[in-house]
Amino acid sequence: MVVAVAEPIGTSALHRVILGAGPGKQEILERVQADGVTFVDLQFTDVMGTVKSVTIPASGLEHVIDGGQWIDGSSIAGFTRIAESDMFLTPDLSTYAVIPWTRGDHTTARLICWVHNPDGAPFPGDPRGVLLRQLERLANLGYTFKTGPELEFFLFQKNGDEISPLPHDRAGYFDYSTDLAYTVRKDMVKALDDMGIDVEASHHEVAIGQHEIDFEYGDAVDTADRATTFKSVLKAIAQQHGLHATFMPKPIEGINGSGMHVHMSFGFIDRPGNAFVDEDDPYGLSKTARHFIAGLLAHARGMSGVLSPLVNSYRRLVPGYEAPVYVSWARTNRSALVRVPSIRGGHTAATRVELRCPDPSCNPYLAFAVMLAAGIDGIERELHEPEPVEENLYHFTDEDLERRHIPTLPSTLGEAVAEMKADPLIREALGDHVFEKLTEAQQTEWDEFRKHVTQWERDRYLVNY
């Protein structure tokens, strides 16, 4: 069945400004043939950020480009009920890439898709579409949104299908090593490059078994696509080496967890340049940037459930392990929630704002959407940022925090869900559908966790009480 979409996503003048024109159908069909592709994975994500896929023969791609691919969304987390399950996918041709480890008899390409309702309207539960709606708001203000997420991850040992919670190396921050991880990271970088993701650097992180690979800064939809692809690629390459790559925020007690620091800036719709720059400002920040920071801080607690969406996320967000828990901003202070990184040699075009609380378990489309919505709110209401705090916040007492009016992030998922519900901007940014599905899933997870009796409790209480 072919569905005629009045104005497919990506074809309007505004969408072309936000997303770029992209390749045409004939160009993609020629690339499929030249690459020897026999199958195409049509990918999208559910509300929690898990990649979903429908595989079609390459011979059917032209039909899908013209008319979409029908799917049943009733069993996909956060999508629809049985009675309203039909929806269809339309591929974003700019996301075409051959999956490197499939080359051979079953060479497979990947296309990331938009999700539509049967009438052709964008499906409100599509996380990619949630981000696009916020980018449309920003474009109407005259700006584009650029992001650069930095995803940390652990490599664990495997014994057959069993995953051991043991890091496979003993190295530390930026350590040079000749162990397996050194080779694994290179293979990961090569695979990312084959998928069209330009890597800037890779290195060992602070904790044993922990690593980071940074890819290029770019437009928000592109970098959210890359972050989603990044996780799938790294898991596949780790598996080839008999290891398991995990983006769990805090897999091991007593050492640093994994974050996803996000760098952000605005460009201009109608001219080159960085809208966050004011060379006469002491921090090099424009009023737009300062209002954006103020918006991030004003909605930090409400955003937390999107940026740190798991029970385990709040094991990471505790003092003492470099994760930010205090709602403040600074230039050099890495204990602050929002930081203005230094730029090299007066290269003001690189001026950006860094939010340090997200973790890599989040859905990057939704994370970028709520961060942008918070920043836009700061700009539209001309919010003023508080004084920067350059001291080490981990040394502050409760009295210091109260005196300086520095709040903290939620300490549990339950508290984070309550803060989301108390901040109308989060519902508005996500839309009713995604907001309800996300908070419902998180409340269920939190309720299940509250009923669970841990080994820590047995060790502490079983004998003495």
C-alpha cells in the first residue's frame, strides 16, 4: 500500500534549512547498486532510545522511498495501543550507510527513518520528530542548533554469553597501553568512519575499563543520529573481540560512572557565525548564550528524568566521582553543571556551552529536544543566569549551598519523574504522547526498584535486626 504524504518530512523550505537538502532517490539507488547492497535496515528508535529495525530486500527500496514501509507499533515501547497500531516509516536518505561488518554475501545498508501516522502526519511518539519540532521553533527565531555529545562507555569481559562485571584492563585516564582495548578502540574508530562518522579522538577514561571516543560537532539531528549509531557500532565491534560494551551510567560501585557531556552552540539561519559569541564579554558570551545558560539552569531539575532516565543514572549523580550534581555554571570548574570550555588561540567560532549531567543511557533525540527547549525559554523570557561558581562545589557544605542559592539535581529516578511533572516546559517540549509514555515507563521502573531488596540491605540488616 502506497501512502501519499502531502509534504514529507525534510522537503519543506524550513526543513531544508534545518536538515539540509540531502541526496535524491536516484543517487541512493545508484549507491546501493555500487555498494553491492542486498538488504536495507530501516531504523528508528523507541521512546527509551532503543534502536528498532525493519529489514527489506534492496530491490524493494525504491517502493519504500516512494510510499513508505508499514509497521505495527503496538509492541514498541512508548508507541501505540493495539487499536491504533498501524504506522509507516519514510527513510531519511541523508542517513544512508553500509553496515561494515555485514559486507559479503548479505551486505546491508542502514537508513534512519521518520515515523508517520496512517494519514501521513508525523507520529507524535517519534523521538526524532520531537527534536525536529524544537528545531523548527529555533529556526523561527533565526538560529540553528549544533551539538557535540561525548559518550563514555565500559568494556567488560565475557565468558561465552555471560557478561562479567570485570573491566578488561587496569589502565587510567589517557594512559597509553598495548592491551586489547588499544586495538578494540582502533577497530571501533574504523567502523565508525565506515559509517560516515568522523572521529576526532579516542582515549582511555578515568575508571578501569572505561573509554571515550569523540566524534565531530554538527547539526543536532545529525549528531543525535551519530550518537544512536555510535552505541550500536561499539557494541558490535566489542562483541567481535569477545568483550561487551556497556553505556550503563554506573556499572561498578566506587569508581567513576559514564557520562554524556553535551557541547552546544547556535548558528545563524541567514549568515555564517556563532550566535553565542560576544568578544567584549568577560566570558566571550553573547546575551543569547547567557539567556540560554539561564534556561538550562532554570529547568535542570525538570530535565533530569530525560537526561538521566534510569534508576542507575542516580548512582552516577553523587558527589565525589566528577559527575555534576549542583545546579550552577562556570568556566573552568568541572564540578559545575554547565561549563563554558576554553577556546584555543582566540578561535571564537568554537565558543560553546557544555552541559555535564546527561548520561549515555538517554535517548539523544529527546535529550537535545529538552535542552533546546530550556534554552529557548531562557532566551524568550530573557532569563538572567546566576553568578558563576568557580570554586570546587564538592567542598561546599549544605550551608554553603544554601547561602549561595545552589540547588542540586534530583537524587533518585522517583524524584526526577516528580520534577518532570512539575515543570510544564518538559511536557510541552516532548509532547503529550512521549511525556506520558516516558514517565509511565519510568514510574513503573522506580516502583519495581523500590520493592527490590538488595544484597547491601541483607548484608547490613539481616544479622543485626
